[in-house]
Amino acid sequence: MASNEDKPAAKEDENAGNWKDSIFNPRTGEFCGRTAKSWGLILLFYLVFYAFLAGMFVLTIWVMLLTLDDYVPKYRDRVPHPGLVIRPKQLDMLFNRSQPLQFAQYVQTLESFLQHYNDTEQERNVACAAGGYFEQEGEVGEQRKVCQFKRSDLSLCSGLSDSTFGYTEGRPCILLKMNRIIGLKPRGDPYVNCTAKRDTPIQMQYFPSEGRFDKMYFPYYGNKLHERYVQPLVAVKLLLNKDDYNTELTIECRIEGSDLRNNDDRDKFLGRVTFESQSKSRE
């Protein structure tokens, strides 16, 4: 007859055996409660299931790609009007005209940006007739021609006659351009108009004359078809005098004279841009 002391030990051995059998039962050959055949069927099911999902995903992407054009975005309704941007990119420019290191970054930015507009580079493009759209037909994938926009057209703001773009004399140049939009053909005669947000106006000079974006630079056919395309520029030279120095000036530039929007309260860069400039005197 077994003693009472032997019963707990036997019970512990039984529990240990049950725990081991739950992992692998040598009598039935089950692993974690399933036979090899059962595990095989489950793995096969999930293999087929996920392969089907992957196939559906690939098929969906393939069908979607068939609807896309390699050269023109399918949906363009959210960007019908271009934004207006400036170079240098800073919207708050502070400099002392007697200290070149303070405006060296602005000069370097303008010089680097205008490299694509060098006359020698633009001679490779077409001398288009001004005043009308430069619409082109061509085979699929054929490169479209580009109208010349020479750096020298910016005159005093070209950096050719004055390598500091007017910063040493306290009359800096600001370059403006519109964002690229495929197929854009602005109506009217778009031009840039800049005003200072103060009671007394600031004298400004525009290059090309009257700050116009000529229609011959439109439409744009996209990066793949118009690889050499460069946006037309308008340079604004701020003709500051001694009364304007040491004063923070807020200037707003807008695209006027066309159907391009410039008064959207939700987007302050749509057809317009506002920046601040302060030129310190030599003293």
C-alpha cells in the first residue's frame, strides 16, 4: 500500500507528463495538438490564401498603371493655378550693403540659379516669336522644343554687369518665377506687380520690361518631354533710397493681367508671394 508521502510525487509526475504531451505526444504523433497532416493542410491553406491576396494586389497595380500616361499626370485638377516663388529663397532678407559676407549667400544663390539661363546655354534653344503660345505637335515621347530665355534679358539684374546683383549699392534684385504646370496657357497678358505694404511707395524696376511673362513660354509639356525647359523670369530691382535704409520693408508681388488666381486666402503663395527686406546703411 502506497504511503501518503508518495501521492504528491506521483501527481507531480503526472502533471509533468501532461505538459510534455501538450507539446508533443509520442503516442499520437501530435505536435501542439495537431498531427503532421493537419499542420500541412493549415500551411497549404494560408499559402494559397496569401498568394491569392498578393496576386490580387499585383493585378490591381497593373490595371492602375495601364490607365496612367508616362508624360502627363492623370489628375491635375488640384493645381490649376501656379504659385509664385522668389530667388533667393529667403522670405526675410536682412543685410548690410557695406559687409559683403552678410549678402554673399544671396548672391551665390542667384548666381547658381541663373547658370541654366546663361546665353551660351540658351543658344541651344529656339528663338521664338513673342506674343503667342508655342504649341507643338509631336510623336509619343518626342522631345519638345524650348524657347530661349537669356540671362542677359534681365539687364541690371542679370549678374553680368553687376556681380553682386545690386546688394553692394543697397538696391537688391529679386527674381520671380511661376511654378510649372503642364498644359498651362494663361489668358490675357500676365505680368508681375510688386507693392510695399506702407503708405509711401517704393520705386522698383522690372526686367524684362514691365515684368511680363511672355506667352511664348507656354504651354509646358512636362519633365520628360520638355527636359531643357526653363521657366520665364521676372527680376525686380528695389530702388531704395536713404530713407528706406534701416527699415523693414514688407513687399508683396502678384501676377496680374491674366486669369491666374492671386487672392486665395487659403494659399498665400498662389499667384503671389510676400517677403521682407531690410538694408542697413554703411554707417
